[in-house]
Amino acid sequence: MNRDQLQKFVQYLITVHHTEVLPTAQKLADEILSQNSEINQVHGAPDPTAGASVDDENCWHLDEEQVQEQVKLFLSQGGYHGSGKQLNLLFSKVREMLKMRDSNGARMLTLITEQFMADPRLALWRQQGTTMTDKYRQLWDELGALWMCIVLNPHCKAEQKAAWLRQLKKWNGVDVCPWEDGNHGNELPNLTNALPQGAHGNQDSGTRPHRTVFTRAIEACDLHWQDSHLQHIISDDLYTNYCYHDNTENSLFDSRGWPLWHEHVPTACARVDALRSHGYPREALRLAIAIVNTLRRQQQKQLELFRNHKKDLLHKGMTSITNLEGWVGHPLDPIGTLFSTLMETGRSDEESSQGGFLDFSGTMSSSKHADLHLFSSARRFLEEGESYLALAVETALMGLGQQRIMPDGLYAQEKVCRNEEHLIAKLQEVELDDSLVKIFRKQAVFLLEGGPYSGLGEIIYRESVPMHTFAKYLFTSLLPHDAELAYKIALRAMRHCGPWFPSPPRNLSWLPVLESTAPSGDMSRPHHIVSVVPNRYPRWFTLSHIESQQCELASTMLTAAKGDARKLETVLESIQKNIHSSSHIFKLAQDAFKIATLMDSLPDITLLKVSLELGLQVMRMTLSTLNWRRREMVRWLVTCATEVGVYALDSIMQSWFTLFTPTEATSIVATTVMSNSTIVRLHLDCHQQENLANSARTLALQCAMKDPQNCALSALTLCEKDHIAFETAYQIVLDAATTGMSYTQLFTIARYMEHRGYPMRAYKLATLAMAHLNLSYNQDTHPAINDVLWACALSHSLGKNELAAIIPLVVKSVKCATVLSDILRRCTLTTPGMVALHSRRNSGKLMSLDKAPLRQLLDATIGAYINTTHSRLTHISPRHYSEFIEFLSKARETFLMAHDGHIQFTQFIDNLKQIYKGKKKLMMLVRERFG
């Protein structure tokens, strides 16, 4: 540039980026204008745009010490202060360097790995047997994946690869090197080999060495790019063979002459990732298309194979294992790699078609024709009218629908869930058009008819990954376009919810729906569940998540089926057959109820009935088991039945014994049904009210008979308005009083009787309660004391005969002197019967303490004081002396109520002084007070 151009260039640069560069520009200007500045001592100026020649290898300066210190610092922060994010940025930097073909990328990753391997937490976790955190675990995964990319560099030199292999083997041999699937050994085969067919290929995991995060990269060192067919695929857009006969399993071309690439799918996709990572996007796209076309051809052949042998396979209920390892959740993320490769190309394709341009080479091109050439040429291997976006979507659907075995270990299982959800989230960003709906239909048909190759096929292994999350996505996507197909998919997915025993018995044959003991060849069942991996019972760490996803799928169907009685019935049957957790069924019942009673519309009676039916199932399931939500569930069921109508309430009361405990039936169900709010809510006429009340009373009496201790009072309350029912309930109480009821229950019912205006019945129950009571001498704060005082007051109010009858019971049951003296004092204050009901009158004379029944009570009280005194003196300590003297003072008051009480008390004190003369200080206090 000439001087004017340079000036303009600098001015524009400062204007555009003034906030970032203005301070620097000012500083540089000052230095340039200063004669003695350092900048003026140097001839020329740095030129950041001057790089190596095109053929030179990029190798920028790498500050190794800074990289090591940064990684060490981030690791020491244990995932806090955004350290995980910083480490991910370092990994991104490595990928960026690889893409620029900067040879420092591998060196930087080596430095990072060394710091990871030196992390002191690794030894600590191994020692303690604890697992590393999920975020940290994911960083190790990325580390392993990056090494995979590095060793798969298509242009790396043999000596370089050998050096990496030595380094990887060294790390791999360290005792604390993390395992690929967390804390569990991996049963998967070497990735460069074909998968074994049949159960014989499954070796005992105990004999396999543990696979570490570096194992796949070590194995990938054996891979090469020299295969001529592979070379043609990745380098030639015109590579076809239209004369080729597609008649073998591993054909190089399909029937259209398009190239295929048969390799262990995760390995083939690792090649795609390596090509993308090393800056070869065209080659990555070509290989990705060949792989996807191979998968599509394979899927079609699997479908044909199963259709031809369907009867035979279903009859045997047995097939070979098709996928020991799934593609979704796989450490190499093959489906994610294909999907992102195709999606990125698809987006770029759209931008290009709208006048933008795509730069594949890493250098800015003035012509967009070269960029567009990739799309137009690679398109020859797409279906007519098919886009890269459509191919990406179909690839994702194939991967998600693959039937695959649930891996061992918590981390590996959580990774399956996480990757599935991540892929579905990406799919949800895609807006479905007619062409995509067509793909959805095609894949849905394969899912239903693909047999053992499909996660929703008719034959399914009990250890295979459930399809609920994927089916929910398919259901919501297909519903507006093909409702029947959507429901078929969702209903098929509902059956599968994984095994639930950590180590089930050897002879146990169970379905993933957790209920069947049918043999695999039982043709009475429409869909067989097959297990072909002998003695392999993985622990399903994610079962609660899987069950909640199954519940979500069912809830989605219920919502969609609102207003369609036939579909609601089908969904209900599926829920009842396949969901085995009471809490999930209860959630579905609540969901159905909410959907059925939305404020902006009239209640959907069919959906309400579904809600009630599910609620009834929950009641039956939890009736004999402990469930902390049981009370909430019972209350909710009554609310639901109320919404359904009076006949539903009547029905649950008539069949209460199959749904509720007697206590629940009386205290919650019948009580709520009989409440005013329910009557008002249902707009019941007198006849309906009476019918409902009769059902409630019948229930109450049945419950009282079955569990009188807990239901008698509720039964009496519910039967108040019907004389015969009330009498029956009272008789049930009397019959149970002598055997099955405690004094607390009887006193409670007796007080209720008095409150309702039945004093004689209350008295009768009080006497029965007294027979069960036993108060010892030191129980002067017992909660039953109030009941005893109340019973005596009731008897006193009824008259002399009633008092005379209860006092012997009191004397027999109560040995506590202070309680007896309190009763005695109260009985001498007023005349018996003066406050009696039924207008009974008496002479008004106070009862004599010299005659029965008070004489008996007085003697018992004096006797209790004497016994209590001796009991106290056995273990008395000096700090209780003053309290004891006060106790004797109360005893004297009682003694003096007898006509010879003064003499009795004097003799009593003399006896004490003689017997306990060793307690000199105490006896001195006794003499001071009592002589």
C-alpha cells in the first residue's frame, strides 16, 4: 500500500474497533512521536499477515509451561469457578489447532493429558472406591475422543503415530487411569473387529482387561487410510459403479452403483470426525454420506430378512444379538458425528443457495462456485430431492431407534440417557416439512416392523435400552400428520421398562414390563421379550429415570387422546398393563384429572373416568403396603369420584374393602362424602342424599365391625341421624369393649356419648374403660387421670347408685394417692345426682364418709398414702426431704377425714419414726412438723 492507503487503512481500523484499539493506538502514537522510545530503535514493524508458504507445516510458538500451569490450576478448582468451562475451551483450542493442521495441537493435548493423569484426586477416588463427578468424567471423554482424532490423522507420519502409541500405552498402564465406562469393566469387543454374532461371542467380563479412556485411541493406531475403496470414497465425487451387482452382505456398491463403506459403525464415524477435525470437510462429508447410505441399505435388508423369517423367529422367540453396543451414548458418539457433519453442511447449503458462500479450505475465496461445487457433486449420492438436513434427520432417527443393550455401570447408562436427550433436542430445532414427515413415516414403519433390529420391534431383549423418550418425540412429531401411526409407536414403546432386580434368581424369566413369567415361546402373548445374553443381569441404575420417562409418554398420550373415547380406553389399558409404580400411576391419574377439568371447557367425562380408574388402581396397589403419600392419594380419589358423579362415590363406598383400610374408609371417605360441601357440589336432591347416606352408614358399620378400635367413633358419628344404625354401632362398641379396645378409645367414645346427650351410655362405656386402666402409685401425671376424674364426676352427677358402682372400679384400677384423694374431695363437696340429667331428684343430703361407697374410697386413699410413703422412703435422697414433708401434710388431710383419722395418722407417724430411724435428719423434720 502507498502512504495514503496505509493512512486510510489505519483510520478505518480504529473507527471500526475504536472501543478495543483506541487506547493501544494512542499509546503507539505517543511512542512513535517520542525520539527515544523503544519502538523507534527497531527498523521496520511486525507483520502478522506474513505467514509460512502454502506447503509449510503450521507450527506457532506454544508456551508449554503456561498450558501446564493453567490445566493444573483448573483441575485443582475441582469444577468450581467455571474451571470445567475453561478446560473445555482448551480442548476447543486443540480442535482449532488440528483444523488449522498446526502440529502443536498434539503437543498441547499431550501437556493437558499429563496434567490430567497427575491429578491427585484419581488415586484418592480409586482408593475410596468413589466415582468422579459427571462433569469431570465428560472432560476425560473429550480427552479420549481428541486422541482418537489425532491418531486418525490421515496424513500423519508413521514415526509420529508410533510415538503417540507409546505415550498412550504408558498412560493406559497407569493404575489410576480412568475406565471408559466409569467404575465397571466393559464387555464390548475390540472396535476394529466385527461384532460377534450370537450369544457365544459374549465372553465373561471378568476375563477381559478393563477398557480405559485411551483404549480406543490405542486400537485406532492399527487403522490406516490406504484402502483403495476408502480413498476413492473420500476423494472422488464421481466414484460410482453402475455395473456392480449388489448381492453380498459387504458389497462395495449398492444396486444404484453408489459407494458403500462397511466398517464397525463407531470406527467409521471416528474417521469422519478425524477428517472434520483435521480440516478436511469435503472428505468428511463424502464418507458420512457413504456410511449413511450403507446404514439405510442395511436397515432395508434387515427389514426384508425379518419379514421373510418372522413366523419362525416369533415361534422360537430367539434371535442373534444384533447390537452389543449402541450408537447413541457410545463413547465415540457415531450418530452425533454423522448428524452434526450433515447438519453443518445442510445449513451451509441453505446459506449458499441464498447467495452466501461456504469456505471449506480455511482461506477466504472470492469465488463461491468452488464452494458450491461440493454440494452439487456430493448430492449425486442423495435420494432425489433429498437435502443434507433430511439425511441428518434420518440418520438420527435410525440411531435412536436402534435396539441396543443397556450398558453396565451408572455413568455409561446416564450417558445413554443424556446423549439421547441431546440428540432429540437437536431434532426438535428442525421444523418438519412434507419431505421430513415422509422420512418420519418410513422410519416409524421400520421401528414397528423391524423385529430384533428395532428398539420397537416385536422381539425385544429384556436388557435393551427402552424407547420411551424417543417414542414421545416421534409421537408428538407424527400426531398432526398420522395419528394412528403415532399411537402405534407410543403404545409399542410403553411395554418396555427394564428389569428391576439388581441380581435376579437364575430361574426367573421376566419381561421388561416387570410382570411376566411366560416362557419366551408362549404364543398367547403378542410381543415376546427375548433374552439371548446368558447370565448377564446388569444393574439398571437409571431405572427411576426410565420409569419417569415411561410415565411422561403415557401422560402425553392421555393429553392427546382427550375427547376420543376409543383412544383413551386403549391408552388406559396400556398404562394398567405396563406401569408398575404406584407413584407414577398416581401422577398419571392426577394429570388426567387436570386435563379433564381445565377451566376453559366442560369436564371431559371419559378422561375423568380414566383418571378415576387409575386412581382406583393406585388404591389397590398401595392398600397393603406402606406409602407416605397414601392419605393424600385417598383424599384425591374422593375428589376425583366427586367430579365423576354420585354413582362413583356410591361405588367406591360399596367396594371400600378392596380400596381402603377401615380407618381411611370412615375417617376420610365416608366423612367427606357426607359433608355439606360434597352435597352442594353434586347438587343432590333429598332422595340422592339419603341413598348416599345409607351407603356411608353401611360402610361405617362394616368398618366398625372389622376395626372397632379405630373406626367405632367415626361409625357412631356417621350413624347419628339413623336410630337403628346408631344403636348397631353402639352395640359393636360394647361387644368390642371387653376384648379389643383400650381405655383411651373407650373414654373418647364415652365423652362423645355424653356430648351427644347419652349420659347413661357414656357411664356404661366409662365403667368398661376403668376395667382396662391401671395407675400405679407414682403415676400422678398420667394422661388418663383427667378421664378418671371425668368418669367419677359423670357417675356422681347421675346419682348415688352409679357412684357406688364406679368407686370399686376406681379403687381397683387407681393406686395413686393424690388422684384418689382428689376424687374423694370432689365427691364430698356436692350431693350425688344434683346436676343429673333427666330431671332426677334426690334428698339433697351429702354422702357419709362412714358408709359405702365413700368409706371404701377413703380407706383405699389412706392405704395408697401409706404404701406410697414406704415406696418413697426406700430410695429418698436429702434434696427430696422437703417435698416429702409436704406429701405427708396432704396425707394427714385425708387421714383426718375419717372419724378416727387423728389416731390413725399418729400411729402412722410413730411407725415411720421407728422403721426409718436411721434417716435421722428426715425423722427430725417429721418430728418438727407432726410431733
